[in-house]
Amino acid sequence: MAPSRDRRPGFSRRAQYGLFFTYILGIALAVVGAALLALSTFNPAAFAMARAGVAELTAPVSAVLGAGVRAVASVPETIGTYFRVHDENERLRARLDRARGALIAGRRAQLENARLRALLRLRDRLPDVVTTARIVSTTASSTRRYGLLNAGAWQGVAEGQPVSGPEGLIGRILYTGPNTARVLLITDAESVVPVVRVRDGRPALAAGRGDGLIDIRTIDTADGRFRPGDIFVTSGTGGIFVPGVPVARVLQAGSENAPARPFARADVLDIAIVHPAFMPPPPPAPAPVPSPAPSPSATDS
């Protein structure tokens, strides 16, 4: 059955009022549109003022609606930017890790180069060298302080020979094997090294304490006071140790003895030079005393 062409809302007053106001609103909008069209045609200036007034009223609403639209439209871009930045951050972190590794390797190479240069300067200053080898291990945490050298009798290493490093004196050879040698470190309690103070040449003894430090002890009482920062080097007295090799620096003031820190620390020992045992030159021979010439009176008689 075809629908009826009668579109009256029936007996519902609400529907009737709604339809009535819809017609009124449509007619009003049409009249306003026609008036605006006529105004824009015959009086553009007045129409521009009316348009500006409408814009002033609708600008806040348009701004709010525009911000909402832009916020909704930026959601996909924000999500994409987040993932893009996250990936870029991961790439930068990986690059930074690689650069950090290269920086550490370069720093280690620089330190190794500096130590080797110091070792070469030591070789130039002390030309008599038995061999240059590595200290492969030390007993830094034990009460006895030893080092193991990867060179022995086959390389010319013998008992009693002094061992030095780029920083200073390390110790002396205790005993040797074919390709290894045990080094008695200067921090061992059985180690005693004759030394002199650099600033005035005052002799002293550097005795190991067994705890990584050294006791500097006086030999005479003429000037037995030690100051922090006093530097002691080997004196060569009694042989074995080549004179002039740095040994230790005083940490605290003392009257007859003072603690000192060795320049060659056991925890960083790696490369060492073995020298022949130092033999001090013999004392000069006494000059012969000329015999007195005979007197003339004794010759005549």
C-alpha cells in the first residue's frame, strides 16, 4: 500500500509545535540570508561591518573547535613521532656505546704509550739492561709481596738483580727459573733498600711494611725529621740497586721513621726492566808518599 501524502503530525501538539517552529526558523533564515545578500550587493561597507561583528562573536567558538580538531588530527603524528624518536634514541645509544668503547680503548692505548715512553727513557738513562719483560702477577693482597716475571735464566736473569718500572723501583730478583723469575717487591717486609732524600741527600733506609706502603727510617740523628712530600731515590750504597731510581714519597711527617707510598704500585705493575746488579766503583787508591831525599852531610860521611 502506498504511503499517504498527508504528512500532518496527527493530534500531537508537541509535534505540531516542532513542525511549526521549524518552518518559522527556515523562513527566518531565508529572510536573513536574503537581507544579507541584498546588503552585500547594495551596501558592501555595512555588510563588511556586519560580517566583522559576526566574526567577533564566532571567533572564540571557532578557536576552541579548531584547537580540538588540531589536537585530534595530531594524534597519529604524535604516535609516529614517539616511535620515530624512540628508534632514533636507540640508535644514538648504540652509537654512544660504540664510541665509549673506542674512547676507552684509545685512553688505554694512550696510557700504555706513556708508560712505554717512560720505560724507553729509563732504558736510555740506564743503558745496562738485562731484559725487558712483563710482570704477569703479583701478590698484592698477601702478607708477602712478590711478583712473577715472565723472563728467567734463559734470558740472562739472575738472583739479586734489581727490577725497575716506568714509575720507579719495583724490587729485586729473589730466584729464577728457565723462563720465569720471582721478584721481591720493595713493599715486602723483608725488603730493605738504601735511599737518599732528593732535597738534601740525607741517607735513609726504605723498609717494606707488607701492607703496600714503605717505612722510611733514618740512619743518623743529625736531621731525622721527614716532611710530607719528601722524595727518596736509591743511593747505590752497598751495591745491587742502581742509584737515582725513584723509590717512594713520604705521606706523613715523622721524626725517626715515616710512612711513604712507593712510586711503583703493585696493582698497576705490568712492564719491568731487569738491570745487572750495581757494583759501586772501588775507592781511589791512596797516592804514594814520596820517600825523603838523603841529606848531603850523610852522603859525605
